[in-house]
Amino acid sequence: MCQTVKLSQQTDLSGCHHVYLFSQYDPQTIGAFILVIVCKGLVSASPHFENQYKSNATVAKFSLRKPSHPDDDLCYIIPGKPDSLATCTFNGTSKTFLIIHGWTLSGMFESWIPKLVSALYEREQTANVIVVDWLNSAQNHYVVAAQKTKAVGQEIAQFIDWIEETTNMPLENIHLIGYSLGAHVAGFAGSHATNKVGRITGLDPAGPDFEGEHAHRRLSPDDAHFVDVLHTFTRGSLGLSIGIQQPVGHVDIYPNGGSYQPGCNLRGALEKIANFGIFAVSDAVKCEHERSVHLFIDSLLNEQEAAMAYRCGSNDMFDRGMCLSCRKSRCNTVGYDINKVRKPRSVQMYTKTRSSMPFRVYHYQLKIHFSSKVNSSAMEPSLTVSLYGTRGEAENLQLKLKEKIVTNKTHSFLLVTEKDIGDLLMLKFKWEETNGWSASSMLKMVSSWWSGSSDGANVAVHKIRIRAGETQQKMVFCIKDPDAQKLTQELTFVKCKDPWRTNRKRTLRR
Ligand SMILES: *[C@@H]1O[C@H](CO)[C@@H](O)[C@H](O)[C@H]1NC(C)=O
Ligand SMILES: *[C@@H]1O[C@H](CO)[C@@H](O)[C@H](O)[C@H]1NC(C)=O
Ligand SMILES: *[C@@H]1O[C@H](CO)[C@@H](O)[C@H](O)[C@H]1NC(C)=O
Ligand SMILES: *[C@@H]1O[C@H](CO)[C@@H](O)[C@H](O)[C@H]1NC(C)=O
């Protein structure tokens, strides 16, 4: 028996056998704080919640929203009452979306719901967009709400069966969109419906009480013809994570590795805490968790600027730019327009995003061979690249070092630009010796001063190979002025004729 308690000064933890600290830490800023404390083996549950759990008050309501009033519940479709379909002008031949919310403390719909309703109508004008209201059950201790997801899902399944019988609607038309706990509700709805629904989209499905569970007890690929999932808050601590970490669909996309969403930094949250008190803490969590919803809304509204995700064995490999291929459906569109690729095993994909809508970025892999006549020790320089294309430029982009630079070896990097620079024409590359304040880099600087040379001066780069994810173009850039070999200055590279080849021996492999 587990119970999740909301933390306050008065929280009594005496009944807990084990206390797990679930903390959130943002390396970009300073500070860490406790998010949730989970007590395992809590002896007695509060009688209040026990009563609520036993009562069968899990009545889900089905509000057919109108494009003109995305925020208002003007008409409820009542299962068993065919009249209500006509009253609400339900279109039996149209796409039908069921939006399923998650856990709630406030007992009210969150502000993303009308935004998603509007975006769905924007894209599919004749659709039926139904908001499933299970607020009564969702407004509970988390563990209780999580236990109710099955019962709520079963009710939705009955609703789906009834719609199918009454209107003869092909279930391929039904698309369930569930957020957080609502994603698992959608899973139960899909698995209990007599026939399979077309699609379930899980928006950062909830992790606690579902991670590692059997496929029958959570959202899984069996629940619909196609199940796609966006994971945006999978930062784990002791096996607990707000969003589920494991893949649970046919295609699971982990934007920004599934955590640390740009624009959701702790700094902003801390400012809010300063202004609004400790209750604003949840905003930082909500920002990352809810980012999944906004990525999906973005995909509905900005069809022409669809973000791409790439299949990859790990986020670490993706961060080295090693997974930007689109061959054999290795890449896919993020969100609504995803290609419904069904493989026997879940496909995990990665993408980077901007901090706000439209979220898409342009991904590049840079393969750089650092050569040196003398044996240089492993280096941690600061590498900066500027890209110049037919439509614009992106200057002074930092190449993130995933490991130290060693000579006579090809290193692979991921680089992203927020804007479309068109076809790449030229790039500038800069190597700077010290990076940050680490003692080792300070020592290195001092020693190279004594010896009269710096490591970087011995290292040369003759070519840079580039693969653009969004266009799938492969290009080779050669140094413009072959005499300028010293990397301690900015070097210019222009497109050269050499074919883009993969030198497997030299390619970094893990
Ligand atoms: C559920 O509620 C209905 C009325 O709303 C009642 O008739 C039924 O007995 C209840 N079932 C249980 C198991 O409490
Ligand atoms: C119902 O939807 C279909 C297409 O999905 C559309 O052609 C038709 O006009 C709609 N009917 C009404 C009354 O809006
Ligand atoms: C270069 O360094 C490596 C490992 O540090 C060593 O094995 C190798 O012998 C060195 N080569 C030269 C030419 O010093
Ligand atoms: C690196 O490779 C070049 C060319 O193959 C060679 O001349 C040089 O000695 C190598 N450097 C080291 C340190 O092994």
C-alpha cells in the first residue's frame, strides 16, 4: 500500500517505514528541492479516502465542445441516450477525439484543455472533440486517483461501444488523447472497448504506480491500432519519475531526452516562488510535464513546421548526432502527423526543441577529425561553430563535448539551429583552450603558457563532414585557407567536392 502525501510543515511522516526523497535538480541553475516524499508501507490509509474509493462515484462525463466555445461544457453526450447525440450535433461520420485529463489538485480543468480543443478543430473542422470529465475521481490522493484509472477507462470503453453500436462509426475514427494519468485511462478504455480504437496518444503518461507494471495495467501498444507517446518529464530519482520512463507505445518520442525542457528552468520557478510562495514549486514540474500537450498542440497548429524525431538507441548517442538518418522509417514527424509505423518492438525516438512554439529545430551532425603530429593529452576545449546558409546564418553555436577530445580520432557532435538557414554554404570553426573554471583547464592554461604552446596549436582539422537531419543532405566542408592550420583562431570551411563517406574505423562507436 502506497500513499502519496502533499508536503507541508505539518506533514506527519511518523507512519512511514521508508522515506524516498524525490528531488529535482537543474544543473543550469543552483539548488535542489524536494518534490514528493513517498512513504512505502504506510499502515493505515485515511478512512476518508477509503470511503471514496469504495463508493462507485467514478462517473465520467462526455462534453462535446464547440469550436466557438472551446472552454465551455454546453452539451453532454449521455451513453444510452441516443437523443443526446442529435442534441449535441454529434457527426457520426467524422473523426472523434476524446481528451482525457490527468490528476488534479484543484478539481478544475487545466488551461491547456481549451487550447487543445481549439487546435483540434483548427485542423479537423468537422470533428467531434469530446472532453472526458473524470475530475471527481481525479481529485484524490494520487494513489487513489491512479487506482481509479481502470474504472474510468472501463466507463469510457462502454461509451465507445455505445457510440459504435448507435452510429455505426468505424473505430478507426476514434482517437483518444490522454495526459498524465489520463494516458493510462485511455489505455484502459482502449483495452476494454469491444473493438480496437484507431489511435491513442499518450502525453507524458504518469510514472508513479505504472512504471514497470505489466502491459495490462498501464498504457501499452495493445490498447489501440496505433499508440504514440510523448515523454517530457522522465527525470528519475530512485525509480520514481513523474512521467513514465519506459516506452509504452508503438512509437515513443523523448523530446530533449525526455527531460529538462527548454524554457522550463528552475530559475523561472524560483522567481515565481519568490513572488508567489512555495506553492509555485509545482509550476516547474507542470511546465515539463505539460510540455507534451503543447508539443502536440504545436503539431496541430503548425503543420508546415513539423518537428522531426529520430530513432536512436540512447539519448547519449542522439546527443552526439549519431542518429539523424531517415532510412527505413528511422525518422518520424512529432505529434498529430506522425507516420503510424508499427514495429514488433517499441520504437524510441529523440528530438530537440525550442523553448516555445513553434518548437521545431534543425538538427545537424558534425563529424570532425582532429589530427595531430604529436601526442596531445585529452583536451576539453570550448568549440564554437557558426553556420552560413542560403537563407540565413546561425552564429556562435557551442558544440557540446560529451567526452574529451583526443587526437587522430573522429568525433561526432549534434548541433541544432532554431531557424532554417537553408542550404549550408560555409561554416566557421573556433577552438578555445579553456572551458569554464575547472582546475584542470586552469592548470592546462598555465602549463601551456610555460611551454610556450597550447594543445590546440598542435591540433588540425582539415575537413568537417555534416549531415542535416531535416533535409537528409550530406556535405563535406574543407578548410578554405589550407595554410591557416592553427585552431586557436577562427577557421573558415567551405563546401568541397569530396564525397561524404563513413569511415567506420575512425567513427566513434560505443
Ligand atoms: C453504484 O451506484 C449505483 C447508483 O448510482 C448503485 O445502484 C449501485 O448499487 C452502486 N454499486 C456499488 C458497487 O456500490
Ligand atoms: C460530418 O463530417 C463529414 C466529414 O467528416 C462532413 O463531410 C459533413 O459535412 C459533416 N456533417 C455536418 C452536418 O457537419
Ligand atoms: C601516445 O599516447 C598513447 C596513450 O597515451 C600511447 O599509447 C602512445 O604510445 C603515444 N604515442 C607517442 C608517439 O608518443
Ligand atoms: C596522427 O596521424 C598522422 C597521419 O596519419 C600521423 O602522421 C601522426 O603521427 C599521428 N599522430 C599520432 C600522435 O599518432
